[in-house]
Amino acid sequence: MEKQHKKQFHIKKEHHGSILFLSGLLIVIVSGLLNLTGNSNRVVVGILITIGILIGILNITRQETVEFLVAGFTLVILSGSFLSMVNQMLFASKSFNMIFSYLIALIVPAVMIVAMKSLFLTAKDE
């Protein structure tokens, strides 16, 4: 009789950052659609900031740094103008605004961590 091997579910270390990022995006969308207020809103922002920090630490390799920083800066800088234009020209939606606010709460900490890592590595290299 052959031994049957149990398949075990293992998440590779490289995938932790991707799972965190997707989890963060899911939290962003669901929380934005729920229009949270007060303490619930603060808790969600705190969770997103924490996930953003972990994304910056775990998910971005040295080879991905420039691309990630450019994309992150672009998103952060242009999102304000985009939201303003959408609110004035098309429609004003609290859910839409909250989704972008939560997205910023997720992305900015990751960008800051990656930027600091990049500065440290640049200063370290001779």
C-alpha cells in the first residue's frame, strides 16, 4: 500500500507581502463602501497603516524600489486632484472619497518605508 502524502498548505515567504497587499485592498474597498465613522474609522486607518508598513518591509525588493516609489508618489500626488475633479464634475460620493482616503492610508506608509530603505542602502553603498 502506498503512503498517501498529505498536501499541506504552505505560504512561501515571498508571498506574505502580496497577501498583505491584497488584504489591504480588500479592507480599503469594503471599509470605503461601509462609510465608517468615529472609532471604526480610526481602527481601519490604524490597520491600514500597519499593513502598509509591513508591505514596505516584506514586499518590495531592491529591484522593485524605483518602480514602486514612482507608482506610489504618482498615486498619492494625483489622487487629490482626481478626487477634486470627480467631485466637482461628475458626482460627490462619500464612499468613493473614503476608498481613496483608505488607499492613501495603505500606500503612504509602504512608500515611506521603501524610501527609507532605499536611502539607507544608498548611503551604505560605497
